[in-house]
Amino acid sequence: MKATLVLFLMAGSLAGQPRPATTADFDRWMKELSNWGRWGARDEIGTLNLITPASRLAAAKLVREGVAISLSRDADKEKAPDNSRPFIQEMLASSEKPGAEIFTDSFTVAPHGIAHTHMDALCHFSYKGQQYNGVPIANVTNKGAAHMNIEIARTGIFARGVLIDVPELKDVAYLEPGAAIYPEDLDAWEKKTGVHIRSGDVVFIRTGRWARRAEKGPWNLAERAGLHASCVRWLHQRDIAILGSDASSDVRPSQVEGIDQPVHTLALVAMGTPILDNCNLEDLSQEARKRHRWDFLLTTSPLAIPGGTGSPLNPIAIF
């Protein structure tokens, strides 16, 4: 009883305070949270293995109203501090061309970064010369990635989605840049809502990033709200299939010595868990609050790009 009280008081005293970690801590987490070999030495899909025919059938039963919400941002064509490579739409034929009756265009997009809604393939990150399941970084060449590229998800994602709305938990409109989310916040959300994360879930973390951007403008790139690296153990214990957020998942500064994006590295490289970045969770948050319901059917699919390290996508939540 005394030991439990001490741990409770320690957790309370740490709430909201920075929790620096060393490189040695991170290296230990890389080993402890590893899924390497779990589905075989040649596995390339990682925790997508947790989305099964049975889990898809169960997810389909979450559709009760047929209300669909897009989790994608509009393609952002304006350069900004948080959009260094805007989406480019080039009109190849328009009404400005005399006699034109058919209209066509061309798109150019660099999906990675903190502007465009996209999916990270497992080949996107490495650590100490290796990618998920021990694949050497020579896997990725100027021709793309031979293994674990985005094409492996071409059949799409059809799973239970769960929203963890941290501003709603803390009764604020949004988190400020640099605000870290800790495991006890995730525990508190489960307790408040009664929704528990299960194996094979697609988990979305809302920081309120887009609500804040609409009010105050783009983030300073040096600071972002997001998950502290210690949350990855929490997600690993619940055996999630995919991690998503309205930013890039990682809090910045990361609080981990020498590691800029520890959540990305632990998820993609150690766990083999794909990541959905820069989702628009504002409409989803509003609809979930209206229903007092935080789980839903999540469906999406990346483009089938051989060798691609990621892809733009339009995730759909259906209540």
C-alpha cells in the first residue's frame, strides 16, 4: 500500500513536467518494444498483421448511422513555415485554351513533413543502419524501397478507429506547441470515456493542432505538441495496428537525448507500426463529442506506389 502511494504521488508530481531520457534509455526501449521476428524473419507488414478478417468484420459492426467524416486536410497549395513543399496542381488543359472541351491537370506532392495528410511506410525510418525486422538501410536506394514500401498496404485499412482527444480531456481548445502527452493522459482518457484500446486498433491522437493554426497561425517548427516517447510502451502493450495524429505524433523538443523523433522511430522501426500524419481531426472531434462516442470504423488506402516511402491518403471515419 505504501509503495503504491509513493508511485501515485510521483506520477502526480510529474504531471505535465518534462521527462528527459537518455540515449541509453531509448536503446533499451528499442529492444523492449521490438516486434522483430514476431511474424517471421521476412515479415514486411508489422502490426498490420493485427488487422485480420475477424477484426474487419467486427469493425464493420461499428457502423450504426452511416455518417462518414473525412480525416484529410485539403491539399495545401500555399507555402508556409509548416508547409515548405506545397501541393502543386498544374492545369494541363482548361477553359483558357481555345476550343478545349476536356480538362486535365497534373499533381505534385511531397507527402512527408507536417503539412499533408499521409501514411508512413515502415521503410521511412531507420535506426543504427537498420529498419523494421532488421532490414538493412541498403533496402532504400535511388529507385525506392525494395521491401516494406507503401505498396504493401494497397489492399487498404479497414479497422476499428479510436480517437484520443487530449484537448477534450484537459478542457482546452487545443494544446500549445511543445506540450507533451504522457501515458497517464492516455489512461485518463480511457477512464473518462470507458473506451479501451484493443489489439488491431487504429489510434488517433488529437492535439487540436488545426484549431490552433486557424486561430494563431502555423507552428514554430522547433516546437510541436505530441506524444512523449514513454507513450509508445503504452501503445505497444495495447498492441495497436496503426498510430495517427493531427501532427507528427512526436512532441518537439522530444526530451530524448540525441533522438529528434523517438515516437516515429520506436513505432516504425521497433514495432513495425505504420503512422498516419497530419490528419484533420477537428470534424471527427466535433462529431464524436456530439455522440459521446469515440470509436468508429476507419477505412483508408494509400496509393499503390512500388518503392514508395509513403503516400497521401484520405482516411474516412464512419459512425
